[in-house]
Amino acid sequence: MNQAILFPDRESWDEAHQCLCFPALVGGFQVNCAISAGSLAHRFGGETPAVWIDSFRQHRWDLEEEAEQAINQQREDDQGWIWLS
């Protein structure tokens, strides 16, 4: 199914899950996408959520493309989240 996937600029740090969350709008429905602190540190370095949020913003296009591929491949977890590794 070919559907539009949009990524609004609403990323945020989720302290409970220790991840950066960002929404995707898929066919009008919101899908939660996330990347863990460990993955962010491995990819971009840094030790704080503020640094990782900045890194996410600098690499937004690549991460959104990765999330789009995961959405198209229906790689949601049991909660319906898309996790980048």
C-alpha cells in the first residue's frame, strides 16, 4: 500500500523509556517512532538528552527515512511503536 508518511517536527525526550520519540503520520494516523539513548550515543556520541535531541535534529532526514522504511516493512513492536536501532 502506497501511503503518505509525514513527520511533524515534534520530537521529545521520553525519560521513562530513555529514548527520543518522534511521531509519524501514516494515512492520517499517528505512529510513535523512537530511538533509544544507547542507539543515539552509539551513532552520534554524547551523554545527555539535550545533545541527543540536537543530534537527531541534525540527522533528521536520514532518521526519518529509516523510520519510513521500518513503517513500510511493518516492523512495529507489540505496542505499535517503530524503534530505530
